[in-house]
Amino acid sequence: MPLCCDFRAVVVRAAVVVGAIALLSYSVHSDAMAQLPPAASAPLPAVEIVRRAMQQDVRDWAQEKDYNYLEHIQERELGADGRVTSQKSQTDEILVLYDEPYTHLLRRNDQPLSSDEAQKIQQKFDETTAKRSHETPEERTQRLAEFSKRHEEQHAFLLEVPDAYTFRLLGQETVAGRAAYVIAGEPRPDFRPKLNAARVLPKLRLKLWIAQDGKGGYEWLKVEAGVIDTITWGGFLLRLHPGSHIELEQTLVNNEVWLPLHAHLAFDARVALIKPVRAEVDVQFSDYKKFRAESRIVSVKEPKP
């Protein structure tokens, strides 16, 4: 089965900021862990720092739909000895097409598409463009309302994170040149999820790096999540086993919003209770460009390397 199908959505659901994927390609330089000095000891309780970071992340997520960007997904299947047995990749361009993101395939395995596949991909894009451009006002309103609902539901469960864990301030590190509080989250046995997507939270152990910005708000820079209990999707179609690990990182775009830069998922799973899968998936997000309402997309051409 393709491991990258809607990867960000899987990551977002499985990792507390799991999906696609829903994260960083810049290198992260961290100082050795240092205990916070008394003068800088928690300005707020750890749980409140996390709460504010999750609230800010939901606000940032709402702005992601205003950006075009590139998404490079690399999948590696591993043998029992940990060696790579197969690998593949694809590069997609995520475009804002009549106010809703559209995924346009550009390359497979870092190579241009075959002429036949490129023609099919372009045909699909042209058909979607034509359909959306000829909508009635009522059809457009309904489409965007449905998209907004899906978009919000994918991330709204993050607001349950502060209630799902007992948080502990570990210390302070420097991440990408920013001072960050390092906070560990242990699942609370009394947590009762309100949203269906939040059911994965008790099955994850968290570590977060959260920075305070100049405006008094908080942004998470990096999240690590370890699976401590089996996570199941689609009934028993896919089971993610304990020991699986997820890392997510963000970057500041246009000095106004934090968006995904890198996601890494290493996992042991079983598909349909039969096929064991051991794999790694890396997703790099790049080339963010804010969409301009006055821009009119005529066709999609692969950018020059």
C-alpha cells in the first residue's frame, strides 16, 4: 500500500500535531540540556505554555490555506535487520486553486513524469480548474464551507492536548537559534477525548520544544511523539505498533506564520492484520509562496531544478 497517501493527515492524527502532513528542512542546532535558572523558571505552568502553543498552532493552521508550496515525500521500507529493501519518492505542488488547496504531482523518484502520466495529471488539473471556475455562487459557497469544516476538524483536536497529558518542564534548549522550553507530556489515565481524532492522544508520549515570541505568545518549534500503545486506523486495516516514532518541526514563513518544514515517521505496523511493515517516511515542505487573490492560474509547469 502507498505509505504516503494523505501522509500529513495521518501524521497530524497520530502525533498530536498528526497528517500529511501534517514540520522542517532546516538543520536544528541544540545546546546541551540546561536547567532553567531560577530567574527564568516557568513564567507559566507547563500545561499553560502547551495550551497557548496549541491555540496558536490552530490559528497558524488556518492560514496555511493561503500558501502555495512544495511537498517532497520519501518512503523507505526496511527489512528485519533495519536495511532499506525498497524506496520511492514523489514531489507535489500544493496550489491554492479557487480558494481551496489542490495537490499537483510533479515528479516521481526525483525524475520527471512520463509524457503519458504528465498528460493525465495536467488533464486532471485542467478539469478541476474548469469545474471550479464555472461554479455558481451557491456551489462555491458550499464547496468552501465543506473544505473549511474538514480543515478545522483535522486540527481542532489539538485543543484537547493540554487536558490529555501531565506536563513537566524539563529545562531549556536552543533550537534553530531560538530559546525553547523543553516540556514532556505523559498521558493522563483519566483523559476522556471529546473529538474522535483525539483518541490517539493517550497512546502517545510527547516531548515538545516551545518558544516564546516577542509578542508574548508561544510557538512549538519541534515535537517528538513515541507510540506506547497500538494505534488502529480503518477498523483493523492498519495497526501502528508501540515503538513507532514521529518527529515534527516548523519554520517561520514571511515573518507572520509558522508552517510545516519537516516530518519524520519511523514505524512498525501491520496492514489488514496480515502484512507486517517496517518503514520510514520523510516529508520536506518548501518554497512557500503566499497566494494572491488577483493571481490567475492558467497551467502548471514543473519548476526548474
